[in-house]
Amino acid sequence: MKRPYAQQKTHSKKSSGSIVLASLVLSSVLVTGCANDGSLTRGQTGAAIGAVAGAVLGHQVDGDKGRFLGAAVGAIAGNAVGKYMDEQQRELERELSEEQASNEISIARLSEDTLKLDLDSEVSFAFNSSSLNPGFHASLNKLAGVLSDYPNTAVHIIGHTDSVGSEQYNHSLSLRRASSVRTYLTRQGVVEPRTRTEGQGENMPVSDNSTESGRQRNRRVEIYLKTIVEGQEQNAFRSPV
């Protein structure tokens, strides 16, 4: 159902104000960084640019229904999907080569428009905790850098646990872990409206929960990357599981 014209107009004014405010924040950060030491860290720059991009993208997304309004921001033509995802996969594999070699992160191509990353929870989180291990920040920084280079990608972050403990607790823990990853990535400049989180708890095991090795495999965070295709934007934001 379309919003009344007055509501649409109010939404536009608020969005414009957000864009202006975000632009001022970016300018302030850039000036302050240069004044202090003549440079900015990648995280500072990414976060500032992310604020502006988030304001622009927020103007394009209907917050009530998740639909894109007007010209789709961050979408590409359907015939460019394969090449776009090929390039994104290559950059991910290059940037995360050390993590792949040590089995901390795995990368798989599921289809022409979807990539899947598995994060080993043993290195990304402390046992029974949703707080990210500081030692894993460098890996997430690399991931955030690639995601920022490919803004036409929806990012689905899904947490999973083993079957130890109650089903309710495991669902909560899996969602909190997914949310922790999302929060970290957005702080590194990944525009938040591109992201979605889910907690699947113990519902989707990939191994036998009766063994320790199986339970370890089941404790994981998955990240699905789906291309946002022009005219089919809503498909990229549907749950991949």
C-alpha cells in the first residue's frame, strides 16, 4: 500500500537530512584525521563513508517493507551477475588466503549469484560467548574491506550451535553471534541496510552432535553473499536457508 503523499514527503525530508548529517560527519572525520596525523585508518574512513552510503541507501529502502524505492541503489544488471561474483570470489580468496589455509574461513560458490563463507566459531568466539575474539578482528577487517568494494551484494549472517543446552538458549546464542559479526562489519564500513541476521540454533547441524568433532563443526557462523539484481532486489534479501 502506497504511503499518503504527506508521509512520502516527510520521509524524503528526513532522508535528505540524514544524508546531509552523514556528509558533515564524513567531512569532520576527514578533517580531524588529517589534522591529527595526516592520515586515517581504513576503519575510520570506512565507517565515515559507510555513514554517508547508509543514509543514501536508507533513502532508497522502505523501512516498513524492505522494498526499494525509486531507482535501486546498489543493484546491477542481471547479465553482469556472473562476472561480478567471479571477481568478488577471487578477491575474497586472495584476501582471506591465510584464513582458508588454516581452516578458519571457507569460501564456496553455491550458484551464479551466491557465495557462502563459513567462519569457524572456535577461533571467532570464546566458548559459550557472543563476544568476538580480538584475534579474529583482522580477518573480519579483510572481509569488510572486500564487502565494501562490492556494494551490490546483500550480506546474510546466520549463526548455528551444537545441541548442548536448551533449544531456546542455543537459538539466542546463535542470533547474538550473528549480530556481533554484523555489528563489527558495519563498524568497518559495510552499509547496514545491506545486511540481515538469523539465528538457527541447533536446527541445521552439518555433523553428528554425539561427537566432539561433530559438535565443533556445528558451532559456526555462515555468511551468504547474494547479488542485488536490478528489478529483483527483494530476492537478494530473502533468507538463503
